[in-house]
Amino acid sequence: MPYHTGSKHNDDSKGKSKMDKPKPKKNDTSNDKGKKGEISQKEMARLIQHSTKHGGMKSKHMRNMIKMMKEGMSFAMAHKKAMELDKK
């Protein structure tokens, strides 16, 4: 016998309940990125703006960030790793 009595979710109901709809994943980046190895236009604009703080797009820091982002890292994670590499 089901434990959840008084539930509005019946098999004979005409409409679907909210429980039947799949929820979007919190970390779903399918709208932002196409495939692994690509950087969206929005991310590239953010990288270009960020490059002014690190000596331009050809600097070692920015090349590392682009490489890591193409591997699938987020901007924040790539920046953190690039900063660690800059200290070495």
C-alpha cells in the first residue's frame, strides 16, 4: 500500500503533474557550449576583457586559460589553475 495518501497524482488524471516533467540540470552548459574544445562567444568576450589585466591574449596566463577552457573547465576554474601555474 502506498505511503503517500492524499496525493493529487492519480493515474486517471487528465493533466501531468509537475513530477512528470524532467528538471533541467543545474550545471547544464549545453546552451552555452557546443562541444568540448569550443569556447562560446560570450566566454571569448569575457576572456578578451580579462586579458587586459594579464598582458593581452598572447600572454602565458591567457594561453593557459584558453587551453583549459577548451578541455572543458569553467572560466573560474581555468583562471584558478592558470594563476597557480603563473606562480611556478
